[in-house]
Amino acid sequence: MAAKASKGKPKALDRREVVRMLLDKRGDLLVIAGLGAPAWDATAAVDHPLNFPLWGGMGGAAAIGLGLALAQPDRRVLVLTGDGELLMGMGSLATIGAQRPRNLSVVVLDNERYGETGMQASHTAFGVDLAAAAKACSFVSTKMLTTIDQVGRLRVDIHRADGPLFAQVKVAADKLPLVLPPRDGAHLKDRFREALLGKDAHFQR
Amino acid sequence: MRTHWSQGLHQLFKQQGIRQVSFVPDAGHAALIGLCEADRELRAVRLTTEEEGIALAVGAWLGGDKSVLLMQSSGVGNCINMISMLSACQVPLAMIVTMRGDWAEFNPWQVPMGQATSNVLEEMGVLVTRADREEDILPLAEGALRIAYNTLRPAALLIGQRLLGAKTFDN
């Protein structure tokens, strides 16, 4: 199968460990987590009010990150999403590239699978290079990561580098225990806005 | 010369504290898009497809920015599933939709989506109003913005093709 890792390749990374590292010492980082495994990964690291985990809106994670990054230019915004989720919204790479938000990072946890529907192969299993697509869309920095050492460096870049930054992290296609965030979208939105904007958030109209 | 409705909408956006205006380039919205792009207090965001505008609005609201999505009726079809997020999360958004396929349309492929636009929006829980006279655009747009942001839900104003045909395509 084209999707199978061949011998001699480095062992694919553990997605939960990658996300734990990326969210370590997160400071005031704002996090959007795409539906499915990235939302469970972010929640497994910590269920934080400044996480906005998605239960739907497939293909929308990067564009949500853009709207947030434009609204909060002095804060760093991290979109954590999956390869299938990003593939559904690839046009948003072009939209982000045209806007060039310096404070936005998009990190794709690429297991080359549609994990929630039965681990069917995604396009990245057949050679589609998302980091190259992001580069072609004018992202300032694009990376393909395959080792855990590179993840530590990526964490620093998410907080400091001039973006927009894109990273495709190759992770193992493991089916991990679900760690679910709250399901009520209005609650997730309200707690995020209150943590970011204060109590005044509830009076904005 | 009479003031074009686009200028009124641009001023309305400013009065209502709109910060992000997203769009796919569109003939009916061309003048308004131009005004928004030239305004340094507004962030004009060019989309590749209208559903990005729904997601963008969710992110904008998370960050405290009010936004407006400008699109053509065909774009409404591109947004359907993403609109779920507005309802599920009670995120406000005003959409201004220029109609195709409802009056003197020359392109048969525009008719199916144009005829379905209002129903599709309503089925997804969007409050819909429609302007067929120029003098109605501003008050209805203000109503859509206010009901969206005061009651935390999506609202759309449709601008009829007869009005647009008379005012925009013939220019």
C-alpha cells in the first residue's frame, strides 16, 4: 500500500506527544483545534478556555484562525488540524497567504488518514505535499517535520517567528482514546471570549 | 448625482463597529468592496470560496471583531454546512447577498441556486430579509446587522436582481 511506511524511515511521531510539546508553556497562545483527532489531542494536553475545539465545520479551522489572528494582531494564534480537515479547506491557504498575518501558525498533524471515519487513506498518503502548497500560497515559513527534535523548535517559532507559518508534522496513524472537550459550542465560544476579552465580552453587540 | 447605496452600506458598517469584511469578488458588490478595501479601519478579506467567510466570522467574533460577509446568491450554496457553526455556537454574522437568477437572468445555470437561496438560508436558521427597492437597502441592512449582533444569530439581506440590474450592471 502506498500509505504504508517503508523500512528505514524514522518512526512516525506520537500525535499526543507532539501536541503536548507544542502547548507546553503556552503563555497567552490562542488555539483553534480542527474537528476530530486534533480536538481530542488539544484536550488531552489540557482543556483550556483559550482552546476552541471544533465539533464540525470541516475545512474551516484555518479560516477561523485567520479571523482570530486579524482580530487579535498582538496575540499568537495556533491552528492545530488534521490533513483531511485542511484538504477540505485548502483555498484558505491562499486566503491566508494573501492576508499575511504575522501572528498565525497552522500546524497539520498529518497521519495520512481520515481517522474518525475508519482510517481511510487521505491524499497525503499519495504524495500530496501540504507544506509545498502552503509555500506556493505565500506562507512566510513552511516546514515538514518528521522528528521530535524539530517539534521543540516549532514550539518556539509558534511564539516568536514572523508568520504566517505552516508546519506539516508526520504522525503515526494510531487510534487513540477519545479525550472529548465540552460539546456545547456556545459554551466553548463564551468561555474563550471571556478568557480573551474579559467579562465585557458578554456585553458586546 | 445620487449617493450610491454602497456608500450608505459602507457608512453603516463603520457606525455599527464592523471590523472585518469578507467577500468573493462580485459585480453587484463591486463598489462596496472597493470602498471597504480603501478603508484602513476595515480589514477586507478576499476569499476563495464563501464558506471561508463563515469560518472567518467565527474566528473574528472569538477575537472580538464584528464582521460582514458579502456574496452572490450562488455563494450561499457554498456555505451550507459551515453555517451550522453559527447556530451551534451562537455566533452572530450579517450577510449581504446580491441575487442572481431571479429577474431577467441571462444565464440558465444561475437560476437553480438563485431560486433556492432564500429557502436554503432559512432552512439553516438564518434570518432573511429582502430589498427590491434601493431605498429599502439601508434600513434593512441596519436591521440585519442589529438583529444579528443583538441576538447572536446569523441574518442575511438579499438584494434583488432587478434593483442591481438597474443600478450596477448597466453602469
